[in-house]
Amino acid sequence: MKSKIVSREEAVAKIKDNDVVAGVGAQVNCCPEGLFIALEERFLHTGSPKNLTLIGACALGLGKTGGGNHLAHEGMLKKAVLGHFKPVALISKMVAEEKIEGYCIPQGVFTHLYRDIAAKKPGLLTEIGLGTFIDPRLQGGAANAISKDKVAELLNIEGKEYLLYKTFPIDIALIRGTTADSKGNVSLEKEPAELECLALAQAVRNSGGIVIVQVERIAADGAIPARNVRIPGAFVDYIVVCQDVDLEHRMTTGTTYHPSFSGELKTPYPSYEAQKHKDDITAVICKRAALEIISGDVINIGLGIPAGVAYEAHKSGILQETMMSVELGAFGGQPAAFPNFGAVWNPDAYIPQPSMFDFYHGGGLSVSFVGAGELDHQGNINVSKLGNEVGGTGGFIDITQPSQRIVFCMPFKDKDLEVKAEGGVLKIVREGLRVKCVRNSAHITFSGEYARKLGKKVLIVTERCVFSLEPAGVMLAEIAPGIRLEEDILKQMDFQPLIAEDLKIMPAGCFDGEA
């Protein structure tokens, strides 16, 4: 059998004008950076390939340089269909400036679509996305005004609403693994997650496309144990060995490699100092949110402030009585915070990302802790479009919509807010300039109406108060000690919430001054 190992220049030379190119990645995690670099170099030197469509379930890189950002050149890219735009800042900017079309599909839905493409099914039928900006009755997943299509169609089956996300062929897959042999068999032993690598490889193979995998090293044929092969060579066309592991094959943004994140070794958890909350706002929110954890819960921890909830659970000891998870595919252990977000300290098990979203979509999560950009008077939450920024959803909709309980974690106001928590009370040192409790949210990433209809238990935890979502609307349920109801809460909002008759004081332990 002819060897599938080629140079990265030879591999990306197979990509043609107008191809649909799918990448794998969750920020730096599992992102085949070397392949994206090579593709950009080819375009800059030759002007080809042109008019590509880039698709990706999660965040294809981070910041303004990595991953999908290498394709952010006028003429090279005509369309981006992503689960998450914000981490690929240059593509997000092109979409915001209407230089290319942009569409958003929820991350979990995207991973399931890959499986349906592989099986040649007409589409994915699901409730995920109803009532949000993905719903065709709202923006239909379009990220700007020049994007005229809808990512899903509304169907009514036996009196119940569903969204149908239609399948489509994919020409190219850019995937990352750890080890490969000349036959194209690929293992993932040093990756922080399995993601949707297998599902995407199958989808592209059965679309008649080309599957290219970047790896760190080559093994002799037969040297990879069969149980360790996660992408069989039958699905792989070309193998490329990365040139610089630290630049092109980092495990996370924060580390080139850590054996705890790959599950290869159990290691001590990071020290207290390494996990310290960045400020009193984050500390208070995480301490109060963590009180919602119940022994036996199966939990998802989101990006940003919520990552500190996992630390609080570890500190209190309840972590050992729960099962933490991250959508990329890890169960157990303690989810890491940025710059290692997406990885997990000492996980119990890994499963492919599409399988994790099967579990999430079916209501398997007891509680999810996620961030929030805006809260409006109907209980809608916006994280997908704040101001002129095109953010997208990532796994936010897949996680929050079916979760049994949802705890949103957000500062009450934004931009220059500073508070001091000590002695059991909260003091506002400098008020934030940007209102986050708005009358009507610009985007609906979480539908308060849909959640109320399903009877979900929803809390919005801020540093100065806690709101709950009730059948009649958003209710102020708790207030921080030291905070004035009228001056510090009601006058700092764009809508009047309901106020609980038994308005409670947030626990004093949340304001002990310990970060």
C-alpha cells in the first residue's frame, strides 16, 4: 500500500477554488495549525484557492493569528459557517464588515450533522435552536445582512415544533491527531479531547472529499494498538507531520503538553494560587453559583467566569460528589480555566464530542453553569451578538436549552466595574459603564419564553444580586449585603424586574474577601 505521508504543501495543493473546507479545533485544542498556515502561504504566493467556504463546529483557533484566521483574506474566503466566530477574530471582523457571508450553527448540532452527512441522511431533526436567533422566524442563524439563507427549516410534526438542519457535502477535512502510520491510521493519545474528528472524517469520505490529518509523529505500520486508533486509515487520504510542535500542535493555549489533560497520568491539581479568581466580581459570582451544586449532579462548566465554579466545587469538596463534564468530550475531574479551557485536570473518561452532545441534547445535564452577555425583561440571554461583535454560539444553545437547571454567571454591569468584597458585605468601588440588564436583547441565544414553557429552573447570578426566571418574568430573588436596592440595582437596569416578597440576602460567605 502506498504511503499516505506527504508534505503539508503537497496536501493543501489538493484544495481547489470554491471548495467547502471543514476544520477541527476548540481554540488551540486539536486545531491543525500547520495545515492552516500552509493553506494561507499557498494563497499568498499563488492567489489560489479562491472563494472557499470554511465550516467548523467550534472555535477554529484563537485571537487574530491562529487557525481559521489564516483564511481571512479577501478573495480567499467567501463564506464562513461556524459554531463560534469570536475566537477567530479576523473572520468575525470580515463578517461584521459584510465582506463575506456568515452563518452560525450550534456546536452540538454541527457535530451531529457530520454524522448525518456521513450516513447520507437528508438532515438533522431537533428542537435545539427553537426560539433563539437560529430559529428561521428570527435571524435564521445569519450573522450579517448579506447572508440571506436560513440554516434550519421549521417543521411541525404531530403538533410539535422542530428544526431541520439540512445536510450538505464537504470537500476537505483538516483534522489533527497525535500519531499515525503510513496507512493513515490515527491515534489521539496526546490530545485534550477527541472532538468530532471521526465524524468529520467519515462525512468527508462519504462526500467524495479529501481528508488531511496533521500529526505530531509517525509510527511503524501496526505499532498503534487497534484499540487506540480513533480515525481508521480507510477514512484518511493524507498524513502531514507538523514542523514545530510548540507552534503548530499545542495542547491548549496555556501549555504545549500536560499528561493530566490527555488522561495519560493522574497529577496533583493546580495550586490555589494558580486558580485564584482574577477579581472580587468573579469570586463572588462563582461562590454563589457553586451553592447551586447538589451532590450527584452531572454538570457542564462554560467558558469565562463559570470556569471558577469548578474551582469552588473543588475547594468545598463537593467536586468529588459530582460528575463534571465539558462538551468537547471529557467526564470527571476538574475542568480547567483559561488559558487551558476545554481541557480537564484528571478526567475519568473521554468520549467523542457528538456522543457528549447526544447526552446533553437528551437532558442528561443536571445543571449547567454558563456566562451571559445580556439579560432582558423576558429572561432572554444574549451571548452571540454584543454591539458590532459577531460572536456566535459555540455549544451554548446545545447546553442551556435541554439542561434541567441553568445558572447564568455574569457581572451586573460591564466596562470598568470594580467592587470590593470583604467582611461579609459588598462595596461598589466604581460603577460599570455598560448596562447588561437591557429592555430587549439584541440577540436571543437563550429563550426565556421557551424555558418558561418547559418549566426550567433558571438563575442569573451577579455580584450584587440573583435573579430567577419565573412564569411571570424575571424576578429579583436575592440582594448582596451592603447593596442598595434602588440605587445599586433598579436604577442600573433598563427594565423593572419583579421583586420577591421574601427578598433574600445573598450568603455572607460569598463576600469573605478570599479570591
